Amino acid sequence: MTEIQEERTYNVLIYGIEKKALKAPREPVRTRNFCLYFEPFSTQRRFQEFDGVVLFQGIFEHFEWKRGLMDSYLEHSCQNNELDKRKKEAELLLGGGGFLCFLLSQPFIDREDGKDFRGSDLSKYHLNYSSFYRENFQQRIAQLSIKSDEFRKFLEIYGAASKSLPPLQSID
């Protein structure tokens, strides 16, 4: 006897896109299988209220090159309170079977001039595991070698890469 699977609508939070100068729709985007809720960076909604969260890398940190008397230097700021809150929420989301999707849109800045920035963004926090090596490319690469077929059509049309991640595997 086969069990009939009831169709489910997944509620997905699209978080903080205004930090990348993108404009969110006024209403959620609804389809038969999912509903996308666009919330600003300052929202009081919590990650674990959703089935998944999509966000850009770098929205918790800000880098700016400044010119000094003799040379230039990198100025960095991080919204630590918001980052700490969202780390805990992400843990609860993942523990409840949800997902995080990071849109990697720029090179990672982990270290500069003896300073360590590896913990200043949620994407870095989740992608800084031992034996998980990510590498920034010198320039964006438009010719991609697709390893996973789920996104083949999208990547063939829109794909470009600025970093490399190892093949998907279990991370303990």
C-alpha cells in the first residue's frame, strides 16, 4: 500500500537584501510549493520561524579601503550583536531540519595586514571548517565546470564564479 504524500508549502526567508542595494517585493512571492518572505536586515522575525533562509555573504560586515599619509589600509566593521543573534537562530534552524543558502557574490576577505576577519560574517562562520578549503579566484570566471546537476540550467545562463569550494560532503 502506498502512502499519499500531502503537498507542502515551504516558507523561505530572503534576508537582508537591501544590504546589497536590492529592492524587495512588497508582498511575499507564493507558488504551489514555496512562499518567499522578504525581510530587511533589522527584522524581528527569527530564522527558525522558516523552513530555510537565503542571504548574501558579507551583510554583517563592511570593508572600506582608506588612504593614510603613507599608504592605504583596510577599515573593517562588523555588526557583532546582530551576527551573534543570527548565529544562534541559524543553529536552531539547522537543528530543526531547515536550511541556510548563502549567495556568494564577492571574494572572501579573511585576513588583511595581520587582522583576522574569519568570524565577521555568517557565511564565513558556516564555511570556515577545518579541511574545508575555499579559494578566491583572481578574477571572475564565466566558464564553469558544473559538479552538481540541480543548478546546471541556471549556471549555464547566469553563472560566474569568484571563489571555489570543495565538493559537497559530510561536514562533522
